[in-house]
Amino acid sequence: MALETLSSIEQVQATSIQWRELYEKILEYIEVDDRGRVKPKNIGKKEFLELEDKLKESFIYDVLGIDLIKVGYEWVKIFLNTISELKEKAGLMQVLLSRELSSFVEDVVSHLKKKIFIYTHDLLRGRLSLEEYQRKASAAIRTSFRTNLRTIYQDWVLLSILTHIVEDGGLIAYPENNYISLERMGKQKIGVIPPNTITYTLGKGYLSFFLEAPRPIGWEDTSDLSRAWKLYTALRPDIMVYGGRVLNILTLSSNPPIKRPNVILECKELEDWYLRVRDIKGPLAKPLTAEEWRNKWIEGLWTGLADILGVEKENLQEKIEERRGVRLKEYHIVTLYRALYKPDKMILISRARIPYNIRKELEEDHNIIVYDDIGFSKYKLKEVVEEILAYAKEDSEMILKLSNHVRVKLTQAYRYAVGKEFKGSISDFIGYLAEFYLKSRRTSDT
């Protein structure tokens, strides 16, 4: 597990040797047959697999360095503790993660080894040169590491907000099965965009939370795809919050095809996130027919992308660079989210401190509320929770979660009342009990 692995990082690093030396050593113990298969020679299969695993591990440490890998394990520890806290306080059975994030939090280095499995195999059988391997495998490692850290921080913000709500007397009203999913895989196949969770706070109302929600929905034919295409190129804020019980935010007739949120939360985990730039390429992708989509899938991503952009496959990289679309700094993309989705309130949560001039621009020029230097302090998010709860909205129905002890007593009381000719549902009975209590209080007060 991740927490156990953290204590052994120094030992692993101290005993590791340079990955290039390991590569040269492995070459002495393998041969490649005519079909391109790697076979060990003068060494057992187990010993060969151990050497190959050590090669991947040494390469990962060389790319990221021990300090950054330590950060990964530390973030995982904080994240898992936050999950445990919410499960305990909200009575949840489980918080479900994506397959990618589940693998990462189980063990950071082991997860990264999976990302370079194919590249390492191709290196050993001579399909990749050392330079190609270093370039491709390094990119895979860095991308996976950064993506998972970004996801951890974004999910930590959401879980910490939910924990605050529960600590203040709220409850998780949806899903009703006491499982919260922090992924969207398969959630939108039926053509709707459902929430990840809904909370209820007595006296305030419901809040519906959508994590990275503007994603493609399921479609069957060309007409479906043409309507849903806007979701393939839609910008994707981290967290959207809606007052009330909102079970679907899809509105394909509008642009963007998402119901206007009350609050958008954008989370930034990097120290220098505001210096980074990103290319917005959505407008370059024209809608495909269902048949074209199927062909693109068969032909492969690169060939399909080349055709979408109207270029020759061989000139793909050159053309992409020529048609980048709009290149923006990250903090300008945050302002774009506000302009595009028009939330009632836009909140930026930054783990690190933001320079004064950038914070001033965001707050004064774009009316974005900035909370920076948050780190992993749940208590620094208390004001954010208060900002969000202002948009909670009551519904015609209220969902209650009762402990087993209370449920048994309520059931017994209701059955007794029905036996005494009480006529009405259990909802009517609870209303009767509430009215009876209020009358008794009024009498005692006077």
C-alpha cells in the first residue's frame, strides 16, 4: 500500500543503479527471436523479470527524482486520510475512484511502471532506441504523475467541502446507496449528465455537485452525434455546483450545452500554475458522422486526428503547430470559464500563494473570488463552504437518512399509530409528530 511504500523510498533509491547500466546488463541476458519476442538466456525467468522491473523503477527515479516521488506519496496519504474522514462522518460505505487514480493511490511507483511497460518491452527487443525510449517513457511518466496529482487535489477539495457540510449537520442525500463516485466513466452513456453527489442541509436545502461534468454523452447515430458534438470540445471546469436536487445538467439546445451553474470551483495544485500556458483547440474539430467516427477509431487516433484537421498524416505535427487555436495562460482560462458558463459565483482555489498582480486582475477585472495558500488545510476551505451553502435550495421533498436505531423506533411507532386508526403515510406521521412537538413546546413556553 502507498503508506507502507513511503517509508522504503530512501532504501530503494540508495540501492538503485543507473537505468542505462541496468539496460546494458539486461542485454547480456536476453535474446530476441525472429518474431520479436524477448527470451532470457543464462538466467531464470524470475530473475529476468526482476531485472526488468528494476530497470523501470530506476528510470522512474531518474526522471522524477526522489523528492518529487516523496511528494506523490505524501499527497496520497493526505488524500486517503480525507476519504477515511468523510466515510466515517457521513456513514459512507466507499468513495469510488477512477481506475487510473485507484492504481496511483495504491502505489505511486508501481503505477508509473505500468505506464512504461510497453516502452520498456520495445526497448529490450530493439524496437526503440535509447533516445526514443527516454523521450517517450519520460513523457508518459511525467504526464501520469502530474495528472494524478491534479486529480488528487481537485478531489481533495470536493471531499473536504463535503466533510464540512456533514460536520455542520448536513448529509449525503445522493447517491442513496452510501457510495460516492469521483469518476465519470460510464455515467453518461444513457444521454444524461448526473451529479457525483447531492448534499442536504436542514434549513438551507440541497446542493448538487458535478465533478468535471462537461463530457461526451452516449449516442447512436449521426443525428445524435451532431447534437452531442459540442460536449467533445466543451471546456471543463473542475467542479460545478447547483442549488437544489439537480439530476441532469445537459441542455443540448444551448451553447455551451450545460445548465448554467450557481458556482464553479477551479482548483490549482501547482506552485507556478499561473505561469503555464495551454492551447484551446476545440474550435478546430468539426463534427463527424457516426460512420466517420467508427472509421477514425479503427484507423487509430493519429490518423483520425489528421483527417479531422484536414491535413496529411505525415504533416500532422507541423499543421497542429500552425493551427493551435487560442494559446492562453492558465489564469486566463479561468476567466474564460466564467465568461462561457456565466455562474453566479466563480471561485478559484489555489494550493500555493498567487502573486498580487494576478490575484488583483482575477478579482477586480473578472469578479473571481480567490482563495490561495490553501495547501491541504481543510479549515481554510470553511469560507468556501459558506459561499456555496448560500445557493442551497429546498425541494418539494426532503430525503432523510436515519440510523438503524432511529429507523426501528420510527417504524414501531408508525405501526402502532396505524393500529390505532391513524390514516396516512409515514411522511404524514412524521409531520404529525413534528406538529405535536411544536404544540407541546408552545404550551410549555407559555
